[in-house]
Amino acid sequence: MAKGNSQDKGNASQRFMRATGKLRAIFGPANRSSLVHDMTEENRRLLAQREAESRQWETVTRPDGSTYVLPRNPDDKSLR
């Protein structure tokens, strides 16, 4: 007896991987690492630095809906 069609084609992820094989050859494989992990000390320091940098700027919205960024303290030249 022949196997069923569902076994010949594989599951949805296998069919997707076959269909995108040429694209993956160009763009590289998908990242399969877990998104759930503890932050390293280096990442915590980097995050704190980025948050400090972002607090130095203020986003202003114009009446037409466009936005631009201004320094909160124009005299502070530490990150510019």
C-alpha cells in the first residue's frame, strides 16, 4: 500500500523550508535560537547606557503629524 499524501509532503514547516530553499541560500538560514534567556551583565550595562542616551532627547510632534528630535538640555554636549 502507498503512503498517504500527508507523509509524502511532510508537515507545514518542512514544506515551507523546501519552498524557500533558494531564498535561504541567498539570505542565509533562519535564526533558531531561543528568545527566552537571562540577560548577561554586558547586555544590562549596554541597555542602561542606551536608556541614558535616549533620555537626553525629546521627540516633538508638528501639527502635520511629522516628528523631530530635540536635545532636552541644549548645553549638554556629552553624547554629541
